[in-house]
Amino acid sequence: MSQETFGYDEESLRQYFPMERVLEGLFGLIEDLFGVRIERQKGALHAWHKDVRFYRIFEGEALIAGLYVDPYARPGTKNGGAWMNEIRGRDFETREQLPIAVVCCNQKPPRGKAPATMSFYEIATLFHEVGHALQETLTRVDSATCAGISNVEWDAVEIASQFLEQFPYEPTLLRGLSCHVETGKPLPADLAKRVVAKRTYRAGSALVRQLLFAETDLALHAKGFPRKGDTPLALMRRQAKRLLPTALHEDDRFLNAFTHIFAGGYAAGYYSYKWSETLSADIYMRFRGATAAQRRKLGRRVRETLFALGGSRPAAEVFRDLMGRDPDATAILKLEGLVE
């Protein structure tokens, strides 16, 4: 689809994004927006694998947190996908304990002299997981019970991650993450625009698909289900008839593999993906078109609210502290090209 519709090949794009350059650009963005300094530590890391690296996070001269990054796939010994975990939370009630997080990815490792490279999807995923890590490591809450990601309501846990994930979709920033492994040249401006344009491709279809999943999940867990003779599949078909432009194919059995709501912790909470995305888009839209100085000011505000307050305050209050109002769904519709 990328080749036919947007004129580029996903795999060939990798050559513009060596992982080390992407990390350098990502950390540079974080330092600029949120007023911290990130330094890679050499020597003893207490790490579980030779490829794991450790970064120390400073505010001024004060060490405030640590971050492990486990970047490469290890088939057979490491789960697939990408995730962020808390290694230890901030705790200044019972001890002086700084937070440490870990971001795990499954990039292709370097081969010989060839560096590890990244697809655009992997770049967006890395930003996403580091967004989680920022909420964990930049917290200012002293109690471990609600510092960082602890005690954040389930329907708000993806806001910080999806907020940071917005930035690679800026053509200028995307070019800044690039450096062709052979020529050293950045991603051509026209190609960067085409990569970003893919975001809005069939965005309406993607939106109603997520609404179908969310509403089916809620209906399955409502007190009124099941009605006599009803089945989960029949319920989903009714939801699809109301939400989708065409009926589900008669052989569609997606519900049988919807592990998010049966074994993945999202039972009656799958809606939180789209809800968090809506709020994160609302926050991010204030950065679009802002000057560098304005973006830094906004970044500090995000840091002192979304990242700093963790689960110490209700998420709705934290959002209002940051934005000065309740959420507005217009932003996500603009980002997805559904309204102007």
C-alpha cells in the first residue's frame, strides 16, 4: 500500500533511520521540551544482557531518575512487541529512592558493520514507550503508591505515551531523526511529507473500527448481556450494523481473538485507547505551529502536570490543570484529516 499509494517502500525507508540517530534525536527533543539532560552511563549497569544500555536523567546537576533501554529482539528469550515497565518507583516517604524505568523493543540488531535501522512504525512505537517512561521517571510525587504511573486511572494510562508519539509525524522533526546509513543525507523533504501523509489514509475506517471494538467490549460487560438466546458474536454484529458502512463478513470471527478484553487487562476498558488518544491529540495540538520558545514553555507545562503529578490527582483534574478546560475532540479529528 505504501508503494502504490504513497510512492515509497517501507523497508527501504529503514536505511534513513539508524537506531542510534533516532535515539539521539528523541533524547534531544525530550531535553529541549522538558528541561532535563539524558546521559548514557558506561561501565557496570547491572543489566541482564550485553545489549542493554542505561541512561541517567538529570535536572540541572541533580540526578532524578534512571532509564534502561533494551532495544533488540532476542527470539526465544524475550517476548515480542514493545513495552515499558517500572523497575522501581519514586519513594521519598520511606526512603530516598529515585525512579528507574525500562523500555523494551524488538528492533533488528546490527549485522557486522551494518547498524541497526528502524521502520517508521518502530520509531513511533519507541516514542510511545518512552512517553510512558517519562511519566514514570519525571514524577515529582514522593509517595510510591501514586508516583509515576502508579494509581493513574486505566482510561488515562495511554495519554502520556500517545502524546509523545505525535512528534515523529512532524516532517521537520522526522527528517531530524534521519541520516542515511550510506550517504549520511537526511530523509528528502518530499518523502518525509509522504510518510506523514499515510497517517490519514483511511482514517475514518480506522476510527469506526476502534469504536466498534470499544462499544462491543462495553456491551459484553454490561448487566443487560446476555439476553435470552444471545451470543457475543450476535452482539458484535448488531454493533457493526449501527457503526460500520457495511456489515461484517459472515465469516468474521475477530471476537474470538480479541485477547485485549479477555486476557489482556482491558475488559470493559478498551475504550481507553481512543479516549487517551483523543486527550493526547488535544494536548499535542497546542504544539503545532508554535515557535521553539513557545514549545519549550508548553513542554515545561506538560512536565509539571501530566508527567509530574502521576496518580496523585484524578486524571481529569490533571488535564484541566494542563489545558485550562475540559477535553475537546476536534483535535484528533484534525490530526486524522477528518475535519479541517
